[in-house]
Amino acid sequence: MRLLLSVISRRVHRAAVHTGTRRGLSSSAGRGPSPRRDDALVVGSSRELVLSVGSQVEVRASFITEEEEGALLKELEPGLRKKRYEFDHWDDAIHGYRETERLRWGEACEEILTRVRSVAFPEGSPLLGPVHILDLDKAGYIKAHIDSVKFCGSTIAGLSLLSDSIMRLVKEDAPSEWLNLLLPRRSLYILRDEARYNFTHEILKDEESVFNGQRVPRLRRISVICRNLPAETPTSTELG
């Protein structure tokens, strides 16, 4: 594995580690590219951390096509345009955002979401019915936080529309241990288990958006997020 350098806002971490060789895309009849996990899009503060948490963090580039992204936006934009961007979140976690939930989708979008669920969640896993939609303004950002297990379960899967972005995970009890995820436009990210409960996650501001020393401009970004239902969890992991 070759060493990579990653510039981090507020501090500079030393060695970022490539998690593996970049994997390609295979064809799937009638559905365009069938995306595979792309380890080149996940780097971390140490090889050991990447190996220990790597199975719980995935980024799949080109998970949807440009046409599929257009179908999702066609359904989402009319409702989002009726809302204004907010800069005060109830727990101060998000700035410059609009959000909504959607339960019913057209056929094309429902097929996309079925594909997301089949990849991210075990068969038969109880899922939250409404899909969460988060529209982040170009000047917006998501601060480091851990989702409460009272509202969602052990897995979260999100499609990234309109813009590339950087997601950062930092171990809550060891801030020097971190992972950076490059989320290309039209990719899917998945966080599971330890990556959900023991690491904060955030979407970086445009001016902080750097991956392996390379600037990644952050434009307006819409995320389409699926979650499973919360289960009984030990008190020690009830983080919010």
C-alpha cells in the first residue's frame, strides 16, 4: 500500500493510507454499470485503522447513471424549491440546508432505491419507511456528529447528487484516528456498526474540501439517505 498525504481542516494529519487497488465496473444487462466497492476513495490516519474499520465503510463510485440522477432530481426539486435554506439546526449539526422525507416514488426512482437497499442492508432487514432527503447549499456543511440510535439503526446508506464532497470520520475517543471518504457525484456511501457508533461524521465546507492534497470543489449537494430501524442497543452506545 502506498502512502498518501491528506490535508485536514484545523489540523494536518501525517500519513493517509490507500486501502487497496482501485476496482472497476462490470456490466449488468439493462441497468448500465454495476458498481463495486472502490477502496481508492477511502483513506485514513493509519493502515491499521483502515483495515479494522474498512469492512464497515464503503464508497461505490458511479452507483447511479446521469439519467437516474436526473430522475431523482425531477421528483425532488419541486418540493425542495418550496423550502428555504436553514442555517440553524435543532442540534447545531447542519448549516445551510433544506430537508424533507419521501415515502412514495415513481417507478424509476423506486428501482434505484431498491438497488441501494439490496446492496446496503441484509435481506429482510427492517428499514425506515421514509427516505431522508438533505439538500446542502454550496455554502452549507454538516458538522461532526454521531446520529442517535434512537432514530436510526446500525446502517446508513446515501446517494450523493449534484456534487463531489468529502466525508470525514473521526474516532470519538481518539481524535488522531480518522478516515476521509471521497464521495463522487452519483456515488453511494455506506456506514455500518462501529463506523456509525464510535466515529463522528461530517461533510466538509467547500473551503476545506481537500482529498489527498487535491482540491475537491463542493457545490450544492443533495443526499438521498436510507436507514434501517433502530434496535435495542446497550446504553454505552446511545450517542446523539
